[in-house]
Amino acid sequence: MLTAEQIKAARALVDWSQPKLAEASGLSMPTIRRMEGPLGPGRSTAVNVDAVQRALEGAGVVFLEAGEVRPGGPGVRLKS
């Protein structure tokens, strides 16, 4: 499951604003704001979380699970 921090970091990596992510994912701005807020994407539907993940992956983001590649929490990186 994506975290709010991963979504914000991924947007920063590809230099996308919240409106750009909303457009690319087909979701509303309130949905994006909520997913990046304190409650994170856990309160969103799986379809909405998937739409955000697919949009950002399409822009070149790779999402890392906790402990993947390096010890620590979840993260993001750009495709090489």
C-alpha cells in the first residue's frame, strides 16, 4: 500500500503539482489532497490508489516497499 509520503515524494521526483497528478490519474483534487494528508491513501478505494500509482509509474517512478533494496521504510526512485 502506498503512503502519503511516497505519493508526495513521487510527485516531487517528476515535478508534478497536485492538479497535474489529479489530471493524470483521473481523480479529483480533493481526493489527491486527502490521499496526501494525515490519513493517507488508506481511506481511499483500491481503484483510486491504483490510479495514482499507475499515473506516477507511467511518469517514471518506481515505488519501493519497506526494506526493499535498502533497509528502512517505504520509498520511491526514478527508473534508470
